Amino acid sequence: MSVLTVRDLHVTYPPGVRAVRGISLEVGAGEVLGVVGESGSGKTALALAVLGLSPSGADVRGSVRLRGRELVGRSDAEMSRLRGRDIAMVFQDPLSALTPVHAVGDQIAETIRVHAGATRRAARARAVELLDLVGIPDAPRRARAYPHEFSGGMRRRVMIAMAIANDPVALVADEPTGGLDVTVQAQILDVLRVAREATGAAVLLITHDLGVVAGVADRVMVMYAGRAVETAPVDQIYHRPRMPYTIGLLRSLPRADGAVRPVPIDGAPPSASAPPAGCAFAPRCPVALPRCGDTVPEPAPVGPGGHRAACLNIEATADLDAVFPYRPAARLPQAPPRHQRPVVLKVEDLVRHYRQRRDRPVHAVDGVTFDVRAGETLGLAGESGCGKTTVLMEILNLARPQRGRITVFGEDTAALAAADRKRLRRDLQVVFQDPFSSLDPRMRVADILAEPLSAHGMPGPKISLRVRELLGVVGLREEHACRYPRGLSGGEAQRVGIARALALEPRLLLLDEPVAALDASVQAGVLELLDELRARLDLSYLFVAHDLAVLRHVADRVAIMYHGRLMEVGAASAVYQRPAHPYTRALLDSVPLPDPLRERKRRRIPLQGDPPDPSAPPAGCRFRPRCPRYTALRNDALRRRCETSDPALRVFDPSADRLVACHHAEGVK
């Protein structure tokens, strides 16, 4: 029996933005329906409408029934009595959803007292039970802590505990793993499973990550431009998709197993204020028919289990390779062996500690050593806060580091004069994570690209020619030159950032999470572009990322970082196929696979806990408090070695130029 039923739901925001256009869905007790799609597809607008939380002025039409009770049209007071009791929501940003001036235990207890009429003492005890249920360690003590004292993953757990406090019959989770490291993602998904089992609630899971949905959803609904374009059981969506957009989404996903290269979906979603007359995906669809431009396809049965897809050329989707064929990697020029290529960047024993007033120093980077050779991509990976971006910024400073040595193109940065530093910056450029915050909103794209050229003395006539050339190099049209950043999509803005970095024809690019803020379809296009540019321009990359699935497709070598130290360094193929350090293995185990069958069969040991306080590194091995290998040791002498001796990077596999910092990695003596 359906617990949550939505029929022909329309949501329009002023002035005429049609965010949701005729959505229908059902979710049964204990069932998880995953709602996926690119940014702007209407997923969050759907969730807010179901909860009666659409912003003031929004026009919500259609039907939303919870156990047969109509929710659309109810007053805010009526909905307030239902929200938190019968239906609850896990918001995308828990820091803004939680009250900063009250302890988390008090906030959970308040929900119980308001909806269940419990006494203060009983509500407090129940809050502690819930925190323990969702995996908050030392729950009685942490219940008295405030939201700012929790990590991002722990705050998500608090939100889930609050959502299930009154055993709701329906739970809406809006991007519950968005913006989190893969290790924390895995923990949150486990908590959601526990919450579903504890309450038996119907779960509406909204996400843009199809890898997340594969492991937890029973059915999947794919949204595009405010409509449902395909709905099916999870196995059929992944192994027998029929809507071209679904096929494109799946093929744009980077995979940590390296099975296939991601394929971008060309173009961008249509404007919600002016949706096309026919199929909204037709302008981007490789199998569109002439009639697709003026006929809106309705979802129709295409397979068992209620599999429905909205496509006017469904016969053409039987062969997935005919819709979005996988593409070969860009052909790199034949290069000599790595040890024969010149070093373009060398970092030796780099240390960066930040001293806070009256506090111990923060060990952001604590003795990092690596190099990058000509024509090579080194991927620097690890959880948030491990020191990756600090390493990158220390390199960009082109100055004397706090301790250690940085050599760029053979020149020691500690000995550089101002003129030398400016000269080196032509060859060393950066692409930042968030293109919108790194592009000046008051400047047109043409001016943004011209600025570095002008600063380095290029004559005006040549600047105009170079700007047009740069737009072509990154796949943008000349019309983009007149736009401001606010008039660009996320993928277009990141292409402008890459074009700006290429303006002075550098030899080395530092890329700080360049695709982290992008949808998978846009992400695949930017990765393909970086691949092509590296082959065409003979570039070297230092690619900073927390997503090992992305690095699998771009990096020749990877360096895994934890708590300011490198844990493992080596050829990407060797590290991914046989990780030697338990932290590397935990990171790879936490990356979701976009394959429900393989995801359900995986045997993984989830990484527990959070990284330690950077101002108080643990004695011995820094990874020891979270290390499953240390926990499994039964020999006291071996355990004491981990507790008292901090392992240095040692040669693990000379043939793969591979180093590991672990006392008990196989092959390390």
C-alpha cells in the first residue's frame, strides 16, 4: 500500500518559473524511491512541495497524499502538526537547519515534546537513544554539544536522528550525502538504512549522485526539466535504461573501478522559465526525431516492474552504444619512461603549521614529499581537512615555505626575487574549485581572459586574437565573450576558469577540486576537456580531489594524504588495483559503484569516526585510531609499534615507484 502518493504535481515560482511540471509518484512503507537528475531539474522543488515548505508566492497545484490525507492546500499550522510527526525531512545543509544556540540533544528533545507530549526527562533520554542509534559516539556527552562542535557528517547524523524522532511514516532526504567525503557518505548511507529499518518509513531520497542511489534505492525516478522521464526498479534503471537522458547520466559517471571512461552530455538543460514546446531533452538528444521538437512525450510502459519512460524514439534506445557510445581517451604523445622525464615540480619535506592564539599549532601539512614530471598528472587525494589545498597554496605562493623545499622548473622558490616570481607564474597556473567565486562578477568573459595577458605585457591587438583562440580551445563560442559570470552555467564558468589558466601557455596546472561542484554530466565534459588539453598542449597537472572515482580517469600517479602526511604514493593503476595502506583501501571501499548488483555484493569495512584534531595528532601512526588493520592485530608488540612509532614512507613496489607509510603493509619491512 502506498504511504506517499503524488499526482500531477505542478510547482511554479514567480515570475513564471515552472520548477515541477506534472510529477506523479508513489512510495510504499519501507521502500526507498531515489529521485535523481541534474541541478535545476526540480528535485528540491518537489521535496519542498511535498512537505508544504515551498517559498511564499509559489503556486502548488496537484495532489500530495500521506496515507490518503491530502496535504496540498492545508494551512501552515496544519502542516506544522504533521511535519516532524508523520512526515519528516533531512535537509541538505544541516548547519543552517540546526539552531546554533541550542545543544543538539535539546533540539531533538524539543521535537519529541512538541509532537509526542513527552516529559522533558523522557524526551531527553529518547534524544540520547536516537543519537546512539545513528552512531554518535559517547551520545550522553555529545547531546550537550552545539552544532558547530560537530563535523559535517556528524551534523547529518543529528538531522537524521531528529527526523526519525517520532517514527514518521514518510521521510524525505534532500541530498543527504551532498558535499561529503566518500568515507562520510558511506557512514550516512548506513545510518539511513538503520533509520529506515527502525521506523519502517517510506523514504524519498533526492540526490544527483547515481552511485549513491544504486546501493540504497528500491526504485528510481529520473527527473529532467521538471518532469519524470523514466521510473523503474533500481536494477532496470542501471542495467536496462531506455530514456536517452538516463543513459547519458549513467555514462557520464566516473567509476573508481575504471571500467569505462565517462561520456559527457553535450549542451545544457533548458530554462525553467521558458521550457521547450516538445521534449525538453530533444536539443541534447543524439537520437531525437523531428517530431520531438513539438511533441511532449508521456511516460509509457517499456519493461516489467512498472518500468516507464518518456521517449518518442524508444526503439533507438535498445542499443545503449548507439545513444551515448563510450569514447577512447585522448592520445597522449609517446613519452619516455618517467625517470627519464624532467621534474617540473618537486616538494620536499613540506611543513605548514598554523598557530592559533592560546592554542596548540594546527598541523595542516607535516612533512610532505612528492614530485611531478613533465607530461604527468599527479592526483592528490584524501578527506576534507587532510591538507591537500594547503599543499597547493604553499606551491602557489612561490615563496620560502615554513619548512622544507619547493622547486618549480628547477628553481628553488625560497630564492626567488619578485621579477623571477612573476616570470614563473606564466608557467604555473591554477584552476579553483568554485568558478563563480574565482571569476570577477563585474567583468565580462573577454575581460577576464584578457587580464593576465595584459598584466604580462601582450599588445592589445594580439590580446583580442588570443581571447578568441582561448574560447575555442575550451569549447566555448565567441558569444560567450560578452557574457558576465552570472550568465554562464557551472560547466561554462569552469571552462572560462580553465581558459584563463591557459592564457599564458603554462607548462604546469594546479587544479583544486575543479569538478567537485559540477553535475556528473558537466563533470565528464570538463574531464574530457582536461584530457584533450593535456595531450594537445603537453601539460602537467597536480590534480587535488577527494573523489577517487574522478582521479581514476585523469591521474597517472596518485598520492593519498591523511592528517597532513602522505600515506601512499604510486602509479594509479597499481594503487587502485591493490591498495597497500588501510586508509587507501577504506577510501576505495567507500566509493559507491553505479551498479546495484555489484554494490549489494561488495564486502566493505566502513571507515569509522572522523579524522583527529589537527592540533593534537595522536601518538604513533596518525591513522591508528581509525585503522581496521590495527584493530585486528592480536600481537602486543605489533600494536605497540603502531602506538609509538609514526611510520615513514617506504618503498613498497619499486617497479611502480610506489611508497607506503604503514608498519603492516605487505612487502614493507
